[in-house]
Amino acid sequence: MHRLVVLLVCLAVGSACAGTVGVSNGDPFEREGRIVGGEDTTIGAHPYQVSLQTKSGSHFCGGSLINEDTVVTAAHCLVGRKVSKVFVRLGSTLYNEGGIVVAVRELAYNEDYNSKTMEYDVGILKLDEKVKETENIRYIELATETPPTGTTAVVTGWGSKCYFWCMTLPKTLQEVYVNIVDWKTCASDEYKYGEIIYDSMVCAYEKKKDACQGDSGGPLAVGNTLVGIVSWGYACASNLLPGVYSDVPALRKWILNASETL
């Protein structure tokens, strides 16, 4: 199962942690991605959603189809991956069957990606064949501006419905509705992250709902516009610790350039 990165923060039974999340000199992250508090949905409702898979068909990350041969995902999903061993399933509500499976001819991630801070956590895959739009396969537009704080967005993927004790992925696509929190607000005293939120990030929050333990690389969308890429978070659906996403408007130029040059 794909290992993400989750911030170390104090865990106390029966008491809340005060202040902000601190970053240690050791490995400060240990994230795993799955949707918490989500509900079953269909690929027809989110036809831009794709599953990144190994040659054996194991799902390891989500992604978003932005044109006939380009998928946007998180950089941390691609680090160490050989292009010949990555495949993309499109057009299926189930991650393990249906739709079409396409090989990948090229992949890349942002050269400024930082695995410690999780800045610039974006990558793309170029498909080995062009994919036409159908009822269950659609391209999603890249946002040009980050929506205002409070805007309702939806995050989708094949993540677990709870944290820690749910050990298997649901086969059916999940969705959860959350509210956008811009990076400055997310880094403010209103929340617990503090200075570890950067301008290449955007947050989304709803009590008891999240994607921080779920589909890394998957879409955070408003309508048919991709506004974020599932990146990281702490202890899924925790109080005042929103899910953190790569901010698509901030990274849009890199995405478009990489899509054209690969």
C-alpha cells in the first residue's frame, strides 16, 4: 500500500494538543492516503478520476485526466517509479476492474518537489495512447485561481472509510465534500499547522471528513475544475488539522509546460 507522509504531532489520550504541529529533525512525515467519512459514488459523477496501478493491478495512487494523454498526480506518487511498471485505469467506478487500462510512456515530477516540506508536490504521466472522452472518461480543467475560503469542493478516490482500523481499500470510488481553506488561513492561528503550510499548498476541511489517509495524487475539484491534488495531512479528519493539497493554480504553469514538453 502506498505510503504517504503524515506530520508527527503529539497524541494524547483524553486531552488535546495545544499549539501548532512541529517538524522534527528526523522523518517528520508518515502519511498514507485514504478518504475518511466518504460515501460511495460513481465514475460517471467524477469521470476525470483515474487509478494509478502497478503491472499486477494494485492501486497505489489517484490522478486526474486533464487532456487526451495527460494525467496529473502528486510527485510523491511517482518518486522511484519506473515508467514501464505504471499503468492507468480510466472510466471505472471500481479500481480493480472495468474501464480501460493504459500504459504510461513518460512520467515526471516537479524539480522543486521537497519530500520533507512537501512543497511542489505535483507530477504528470503521459499515456502511451490517446484517450477519447466518453460518458465515463472526461478531461478536467485546471483552475486558474484558488477558490475563496469556504468554497465547497469534492475530493474523490479509493480510500478507506475510517482511520487506523479499516485495513482494506473499498473497491468502489468514494467521495467526500469539504470546504476550501486558503494557504494563509490554513497557516494561521485558526488551525494547528502553522509555518509548515506553504504557498504551493491549499487546504480543505470538514469535521470528521478528510482525504489525508486516502488517495494521494487524486483530485480536489470544484465543478469541472481541478483546484487541488491530494498531498498530505495529519491523522485524517482530526480537529483543526485540514487535509493539505497541492494548489493547482500555483502549479498550473509547470503542469502545462511539462504536458507540452514530455
